[in-house]
Amino acid sequence: MVQMNVRIDADVKDDVDKILESKGKTPSSVVRELWDFIKDYGDTPDLQTKAEKADKEAEKQRRLKAIEDGATLWSRTLKEAGLPDDGKDPFEGMSYKEIRDLMYDEQYDEYLHEQKERK
């Protein structure tokens, strides 16, 4: 066995000692468990403060919202354009080249329309 000495804030130590005692553990037993965990897994456990957990959860919720917004983008775009949304993908079965050519045709038509309006 090896003895380790650690410096820690006195108030934190007192608070944690009470928690550990209520769980039937000692600081030494918890440190041994931590060392065993690191040895077994080759990594440290994911220890986070409440603030870090809250930040992580907020980021998770932000990403889920972005996914949800992206999933409804097509439907919202059709609605904003005043087009019916029948739930079908209008590009289904079309190749990339066909979609690209369709886009170019639409852009060219818009360009011609703008040129016509300028005259």
C-alpha cells in the first residue's frame, strides 16, 4: 500500500465527508474505487459539475431542436411559398443532374423575367 496526501478546501472536505459517511464510505475507499475504475477502463469517469451537466443538456436540447427544425424545413418552405404539402418528395426518383438542371432552368427563367421587367 501507498499513502497519498491531497490538498482540498476544508469546507468541501467537510461536506463530502458527511455525504460519504451517509453512504457508508470513507475518502480512502472512494479514492481506491476511482483508481480501480481508471485501471479497469483506462480512462477517468465522466465527472461533471451540475453547471457542466446543465450546459451539456442545454446543448443537447439545442441540437435536437435544430434537427427537428431541419426535419420540417421542406414542409415549412412549401407552406411559405403557398404550395400544398402532400408529404411526398417532389425530387424523388430524380438524379442529381436532373435536379441541378431544373434549378438552372428556374434561375434562367427568373433572369429572363427580370430582364423583361427592366425594359
